[in-house]
Amino acid sequence: MSSYTAPVSSSAKTSIARRPLRRLTLELLGIVVLKITVLMVIWWVAFAPHPKPDASADAIAQRLAPSSQHANAGHP
């Protein structure tokens, strides 16, 4: 009995070496997509329900205007 093994061509070696890289690439892309999805869900749950502040000129003027009652009116 002869223990002769056929030589492996370079294209076969390349395809064998590429399969783990393809799997790793798909796993990493899956993780990235999953993280982006989780962050979008967190943003949608935590921040999206809050109302947007009124940024009109009248609202800002009212916010920055001095109050009509003085805080120290009762004190000498």
C-alpha cells in the first residue's frame, strides 16, 4: 500500500483559506448590523417620545424675559 496523497492545487488552497474569512466577514457584518439596530431601538424608545422644544422667536423671548415678580420683593 502506498500512502500517496495527491498534490493540492493553489486554487483549492485559496478557496479553503477563503471560507473562514468569508464566514468571519459575515459574522462581523452581522454584529455591526445588530449593534446599529439595537442603538436605533434604544434611541427610538428613550429619546423619540420626548416633545421637541419650541424654538420660535416668541418662545425664546418669553423664556429669556425677566420675570414679572421679583424674587427679593419681600426682603429689604
